[in-house]
Amino acid sequence: MKSITISLEMASSVKEFVNITQSYDYEIVIKSGHYVVDAKSILGIFSLDTSKPVTVEIYSDHCEDLLAKLSKFAA
């Protein structure tokens, strides 16, 4: 498992983030406080407080390409 802290304050950022994560087969979740949502679910992400940074957990050991794409959202 790998994790990265990101910021998704703008709705356009959420849409771009979901478009990126949907192209991967492995499980990806977002944690914000006590809440955990599927990172491929735009509605799930909008249910979180996106004004604060969130943690993305990627359940794959071979996800360097995804981490590189998500680095633009790094908090």
C-alpha cells in the first residue's frame, strides 16, 4: 500500500482526480478524518470536507505511474 496527501479544493480538481483514478484496476480510497470513500466515486469525494487535505491510499505496490499523475494534487 502507498499513500499520498492531496488537496481537492476545486470541483474541477475533483473531476480530474476521478478521471485519473478510474483508469486503474486496483483499489484506491480517500480518507478524511473518520471517513473513507472510494477514490473513483465523484459523489463519495463530494461528501467529504474537501477544504482540507485528504489522504489517498493506493492498494498496489506497482503504482508509480499513478503517484506521478497525482503529484499535481499534492498538499
